[in-house]
Amino acid sequence: MNRTLALAAMAATLGFSMLTVAHADAVSDIQARGTLVVGVKADYRPFGYLDASGGIVGFGPDLAADVARQLGVKLQMVPVVASNRVQYLQQGKIDLILATLTDTPARDKLMEMVQPHYYGAGVNVLAPKSAGFKSWDQLRGKKVCLIQGTFTNKDLQTKYGVQGLAFPGTAEAYTALRNGSCAAFAYDDTAIQGELLKPQWKDYGMPLTSIFFTPWSIGAKKGESHFGSLLSKMVVGWHKSGKILALEKKWGIKPIAFAQQEHDRYQ
């Protein structure tokens, strides 16, 4: 009886171990499939947006392509937004997130947040020049467009007193700003810089000092430590080789100190 129970326990343990290994070996699964599926932004110029032909291009897609190249597989990109990207990862719809994903303690509990960080951004506002905003205090009590699922929303409302109107994506937020539903749109300063290059925003500006600078990570499924380690080595390589700095130049992004600091750190 005891021997039977012991054998059953051993079998259960072995089965659990095999399932764990199978689940954790994402790299083997991806290479066997021949395709890496990456969640990227398609509404965040120049970090991920649709070109004239409808293809997704930008800073993030270029990095996703390099991950696929190093794995020796094809790349499939899936558009994601802040409110669904983690869900897509957990549901297995994508293999990883490369979509301006801010590293936070809460997200560390949900997925593998790859270190080192590959980039980062602060929060600023896109607002009509005619509004004359010069400080965050001037937005207190005003309606401000936000993006659903963005972790800084709570602080903007509690610390800075804005009345947040959250939208699922940037297209809806930009429309609300233009039709006057919001006094300003609080968003990543890097994205706002990209938007201001477009002629339709000539009467708008980014007038405030950026706050809440936060680094971005690649996100992989929780428990996929081998995949996370491999991605970490890739990110180090991007910084060391100057790839991140080169992509800033390619996509017309105003250089940030973080990118240069990481390049210097890995020399």
C-alpha cells in the first residue's frame, strides 16, 4: 500500500515537472512553430504605428524583428493597447510584449519583466497652445484625456487633481482632445513628440515639464525564465552595440539620457 502510494506520488511529481518544463521552454516552442508572435503598439508613433500600406512599423517593431532574427524564426506582430496587452500574453495570443510596457512591481507579479530595460518615457500633455498651460497645477479640476490601463492614471488624478476621461486607445483620445471634450491629453512624452511632427497638430504643444519617468521592459510569460534570460542578453546587446541610439535617430526621436547612459554602461 505504501509502495503504491509512493509510486503514485513519484508519477505525479514527474508529470508536474514535465508539464512545467514544457510550459517554460517557450524558446523551443517558438522555434518549432517557426514564428515569433509579438504584441506591439500600432497607435503610438514612432514607437509602433501603421504606415501608408497598413503595415506596422516603428521603433518597437524594429526591435521585435531583431528578436525574431536572433531566434531564427519569422515575425508575426499583433497590435495591442495598454488595456489588453497583458491579457493577450497570459492567454497565449502572443509570445511577448514589446509595446512601451512600463516596469512596475505589480506587473512583476504577473509576468517576466525583462532586465535591463530597453527604453523609457515620462508623462506630459498634448494641449492647445491657446490654453497657455505652464504648470501641472493649471490642470487641477480640468478634464484630461487618459488611456485605459496606464499605471500613472491614478497618480494624475490623486496627486495632480485632474478629472480623468479614459479611452481605450490614442485614436479616441486624440479625437476627444480635438473636439474639446478634454482640456489636454496626458500621455508619454515620447509619443507626443512624434505626434507634434504631424501638420494637424501645429496649433498644439507639449508645454509642461515631464513627470513620472519610467523605464520600459519586454514582457514574457511568468515562469519562462530561460526565455527571459535570452531576451535580457539581447537587450544588453542592443545597448552595447548602439542599436537603441541608432533607432532613436532613424525614427526621429529626441534622444533621452537613459539611452546614452545604458550604452555607456555596457561598453
